[in-house]
Amino acid sequence: MGANGPKVFRDPVHNLIAFEDTPIDRLLLDLINTREVQRLRRIKQMGVSELVFPGANHSRFAHSLGVLHTARMFLDQLQRCQGQSLPDEQQSLVLCAALLHDVGHGPFSHVFEQVTGRAHEAYTLAIIQDPETQVHQCLRAYDRQIPEKLALFFDDETEDEGKMPAYLKRIVSGQLDADRCDYLLRDSHATGTNYGNFDLAWMLAQLRPDPVRKGFYLTRKGLAAAET
């Protein structure tokens, strides 16, 4: 950002992941630079799978950036369909949740959960809520209430339609979400397999909000991409 333009990460799946000089993007960049998120550079996305697929040594950090980028694509499409922008608070919660959704992963990702008997989501919530973490401090500097709001965002049992429509939660955690979209494409790319590849841009172009069912859906034209 600044004199050199936007901050850009070059990504093998999404090509360019850019951040503009806006309050939300400055928050996201600050979160990316925290030690808790930077730690994800050393966590393998696919655990010990590289013993079988030598190319599968990509990190949770790269995946987290990809989920953030994909969540922004979801938001952009849903806002186009609605003909209006979502409140900044809602957008910031969705994007922060996308970036931080895996921040609680331990060594070797899901293998660590089997050893400890504790899901990574529990560690994620602890990192967000602990005043001693850089993630928490960064969030509070942006909005004193955002750590608590973000914790509720991750809680499937809690909904506040007045502040956060349920369908926005589904962008990060649902049957068709940014997390799944990124890991299918990223893991396929890293392992050299084809069964996870699909046309993300086309599928998202067919995405529509469904306020009745508190989610979203694909038009017929998008089904082929989702079923690939």
C-alpha cells in the first residue's frame, strides 16, 4: 500500500490476492502480521499427506489467505445480487472469520486433533478471546467489541439476524463455503490430482442469497461446477 500501491500476495491458486488502503484491509493486514497467523506458515495444510503426495507441503497460512480471498468473492457476488453494499461491520466480521478460521490448528493439522482430543475450533476461539494474543489486541484496536462478535460468529447456536444474517455465516462455514472452495482447489493443485478442480468464478457468478432458508443457493447454470 502507500506509494507502491496495494499490498499483493501472489498465489498459485487465485493468482493475485490484493489488499487496498481501506480500514478493513488494513485490519486484515495487521492480523496477517500477528505471530498467531504467521505461525500458520509452519503448519502443513494436509498433515502427513506429503509422505504420499510429495507436492502436498503447502501451509495453513496459504490456505487462510485463499479462504479470505474466496470469502471476499462471495461477498462481492451477494452484494451485486442485492444491489447494495453490506455494512462494514458485517463485511469485516466475515473477512476476519475467513482469515482466522484455522488459526487454532496445531502441528500436522487434523492429526494433532486426534492426539489431543480437542478440535482446532476451540483453540481458534481461545486465541480470539485471549487478551494476551496479538490477534485479540489487533481486533480490539479496530473495534473493542469485535473479539466477542467474532466469537459469536463461530458459534452455530447463536444467531442475531439484526446484526449478522445467518447466510453470511455460511460463507465461512456451510455446505458451500469459502473454506471448502479453497481447499479443494489448493489440495488438488498440490497433489497433482484433478478430482477437486472446478470453475470457481463461474460457480460464484451463479450464487444467489436465499433469505428464507438463511443461506444461499446456485442457479441451474452453477450446478455443473459444484458437482464437478
